[in-house]
Amino acid sequence: MSDTVELRIAGQIYRVVSSAPAEELQRLASVVNQKLAEIPTSARGAGSQGLLLVAIALAHEAETERERSESVKARMRALLERLLGRIDAALGPSDSDPAASQAP
């Protein structure tokens, strides 16, 4: 179900139709406003320029976090593969292992 939610961003009121909970949209609007407050007034320029800077900053943060997440996943995958290799080596060949049953 879609609802109309009023969000105040950079002093302007925006009506947004979304299926997301109103509380979540308000929280996100608050994040945008906080980011906007971090930008010096002189750098904001016209209203839309400040919002553009916020959009770029948030996109950069999201991209950095995605890269960090991918790096953590890759390290965890490598660690688990090494761990499984050690477990397999410690257990030795099993009766259900086809390679072990074909020994010369």
C-alpha cells in the first residue's frame, strides 16, 4: 500500500508517495538534512546545488561501504576455504570420497 508522506528537506516540504514506512522516510530525510548541515553555507550555493552535493556525498558513502562489504566477503570466503581445507586434511579421506576409493 502506498501512502503520501510529507518530508521537510532543506527547508522545503516534499510530498512523497511510497510504500516505505513514514518513519523510515522521515529518518532518511533527517540524514539528508544532517549531511546538508555539514556542508559549509558558502559551498551550498543555490538550494539545488546543496542537495546535489549531499547526493554525491551519500552516493560516495554507499559506494565505499559496498566496496568494504565486498572486501570483507572475499576475506571471509578465503578464510572459510582455508578452514575447510584444514578440516578435510585433519579428517583424512572418507569412505564416501570417490578419489580415496580409486587409490592404486
